[in-house]
Amino acid sequence: MYAFLNRRGHPCFYVPRYGGICATTLKSSLPGFYWLIGGGGDGQPSYLMALAADEIRRLSLTVAGENIHVSLHRNVAFADYPLTRAKHALVTAFYADGDRQSASLALH
């Protein structure tokens, strides 16, 4: 994963063969969490890839009622999960100050 700031100072990341994204604003539905979710097909699983701020200590992901393990290492989060007909996934960020925030992410 390559991470960088665009000309506006917004965080971006790119993962070869998967794609990437730049935040359109510094605000996120989960502070300090910028993600790309979906993909999969042709026998390949879907995925969650994200940049996570230093303050995020752990992430959880629920897709179609199943808890999916999310690895978080050096500010990079990754999870893969079986293809699903679900329309949304729930991601929860657990912060260093004890706060916990969740967001519903649209699956494509």
C-alpha cells in the first residue's frame, strides 16, 4: 500500500491490483479512518482496505451478520470476506481514549 497526501492535504492510498482512494474531505464518518470496500468476484473474496490513524487501536467488521477479522498493522487495515448479497457492512473503530464509533459502509 502506498499512502500519501493529495494537493489539498487529504489522505490517499493506492494498492496495486486493487485500486485506491483519496478522501474528499478531512472529515470521515469514523474519524481517522479512510477506506475502500467491496470488490471480489471470479472466485476472489471481497475486501476492506483502509488507512487508520494512530489513535485507532482496533477495528471490527460485520458483513451479513458475520464477524470478520480485521488486521491492523502500521496504520493499514485489511480484511477479506466471502462474496455476499448484503448491501451494507458495519465497521467499528476502537480509539485509544476508550471511545468507540461505528459506521455503515455501502457494499458495491
